[in-house]
Amino acid sequence: MLAGYGPSVNEEQQQLREALKRTAVALKQGSVTYALSGGYASWALGGPEPEHDVDFLVTEEDAERAEEVLRAAGLRVEQAPEDWLFKAFHGEAMVDILFHIGGAPAPAELIRRARDVEVLSVQMRVLEATDLLATKMVALSEHSCDFGTVLPAARALREQVDWERLRRDTEHSDFAQALLYLTDRLAISPPRSACIH
């Protein structure tokens, strides 16, 4: 999938796209191990384009280095009230640099599994579909439980997802299991195996 082609975009989307490119190039040139995540990763793999911000994932160990390289590239870096991310701005466009997922440090293995995808004419690392959905699902909680942001990605990426691994990777989350119940009922996910393991 070559993301970045299709209908014309509004000014806000154009700014987000520029922020996405600048961030990816800066992290790559700064030798920071990263992966595009969130809504724009879904878009890069064939999902709908988001409207609010761009998300990148780094390890906790690389977070300080990521701040340094983004500042050096001319982005404005701000610390967030939360202790699991920081924010970088290109103009008014916001990029979240996350280093925790679902309350735990982002696993280096997860980021290493990311694949190279051409996004807006830039080769960048993008979370693969199963991991991307898993990160979205384990982030659901009592305070942030908007299935409407996850279901469109699940529908768009369903043929790229290893559904059995996704079920295993998210079985500890009641909210993820509730979402999987919906994907089953809506025929987004394939029928659960009848085999007993």
C-alpha cells in the first residue's frame, strides 16, 4: 500500500501529513528505533485517515534520544502531563511520541516487528496490522472506551490481521475481549475456531 494518494485533503490534514513525514525522517536519521502507530499507521495499511494527531511508538530507553533528535530537526517538543508520552509539534500539527502501551513500557520486540512501508513518498517503519490493532485494543479502558475509533481500522485491515494471535495478545483485557465480541458479531473477524486447544 502506498499511502498518500487519493482525494484532495484539507489544510489540517496536510499539516498532519507534513508533521508525520518530518518526524519519521528525523527519527530515522537520528537512529531511533521507532514505528508509526495509531490512526496514521492504520491509514498507511489501508484504513481511514485520522483527523487529529499522529502517533509514533518508541521504547522507553529511546524516548530521551527521540526528544533530542526531534528538537534538532526543528520540531517543538513539549512534555505532556502523562508520564508515558511527549508531544512534538510542526506548526500546529501535533505528534504524540508514546513509549508506554496499556500502562506498560512499549516492548522493543513489538517495534522491531514493524514493517517498511512507503508513506507519503517516505519509507518508514509502520506497526504491522495485528500489533497495531492489539495496541489500540489494550489502550481501551473505563476512561477511554471508544470502540468507534477501533472498529473502522479492524474492518479495513481484517485481511492483514492474524486473528488468533490478536485474541491471545489481548486476552488479559476485558475491553479488548468486548471489542472482539463485536468484531465477531459484525463478521469483521473470522469465526472462532471450534477446535479445543
